[in-house]
Amino acid sequence: MDITQKIQELVETFKALNSWEERYKKLIELGKGLPAMAAEEQIEANKIKGCQSQVWLAAKHEDGKVFLSADSDASIVKGIIALLLKVYSGETPDTILTVRPTFLEEIGLKQHLSMSRANGLNAMVKQINLYALAFKAQAQMQKESRP
């Protein structure tokens, strides 16, 4: 499934829910479904700065794609990060850097977050983009260093 299809599926899922209470429940459900993050990845270096809750985000680059793992101690925040991983994990660095998270506005999430959660969300998106940028630069350097 390409990133556009993943986004469309999420938007349709959230638009089908009638109230924000239902949407928050769906977020919490997504968070509960997030694969467990390895304990060795829950380190200070992987902590997202700017989040009121504790959020860890790690990335690895394999076969030209970025694979993300994350966890949080807050259920709604864990759901938010699960949304981002559902869309961006398994994508190429170029795709991650090109596809802006406008789906967050489409499902109405950004408008319904407290200021501190919105800041945390922005910090998560920024970190995902930083990982993609670093992996893209690393791949470019490797390509240029080959004889």
C-alpha cells in the first residue's frame, strides 16, 4: 500500500467517527496496537523534546526505507505517534520528506489538541523528518564514495 492509500484509509476511518470522543477512543485503540518498542531503544537519545509526556522515537534505514518504532507513557499521545508511524514507517526518506502531514488537519486532530500536545506532535513530525534527512544524506554519501 502506498503512502497516499495509507493516508486516505486513515482519513476515511476518522471521518466515519461521529464525535471527538469516538475519535479519541480510536486514537487510544491505535496506540494500544502499536508494536512494543525494544527496551534498549527507550533511551534519552530517542526521547522527543517538547512533549509533555514521555515519547521515544527510533528509526532504522534498511533497503532504502525508514522503519520507525515509538512508545509513550500517555495513551492519547501513543495513539498520535501510532498514526504517524502508520503513515511514514516503511517509506523512503524522499517520500517522508515530500509528504507533509496534512492528513492531521483533514481528520481534525490538530484543531482538537491542547497546545502542549500540538507542540509534542510538531516535535514528533520534526524528528521523523530529521531521521529521513539524515538517512538520505547518508545514502548519498555512500553512493558518492563508491568507485
